[in-house]
Amino acid sequence: MSELPPVTPDLTRFVAIRLAGTDVKKWKQMDKGARDEHLAKARRLLKAERRFFERGQAKEEVVN
């Protein structure tokens, strides 16, 4: 399995903008509270994604 990219502020922002269903221009116009909510969701999503893949890799190592 390929490595996941590191969680960086740029990646978190990219995911947050997609979760918000908007583009960069509208993202910048969004109030700070709304942006912060989407950023928090993006961080939780990326963290859950990594845990999911880590568990999958651990299971593969046990089987092999």
C-alpha cells in the first residue's frame, strides 16, 4: 500500500474547502467561525483516515 501524505495545514485546508463544498474565493469570504468548523471536521476526517489505514496494515502484518 502506498504511503499517505503527511497531514499539513495545506492538506487540511484543501480537505476543509472540499467539505464546505466551495471554492477558494468563497472560502476566503467565509466568516472565521465557519472556516474553523470545517477545518476541525477536516482534521477529524484525516485523523480517522490514518487510523483506518494503520489498522488495516496491522491486520495484514498479523496475517502474513
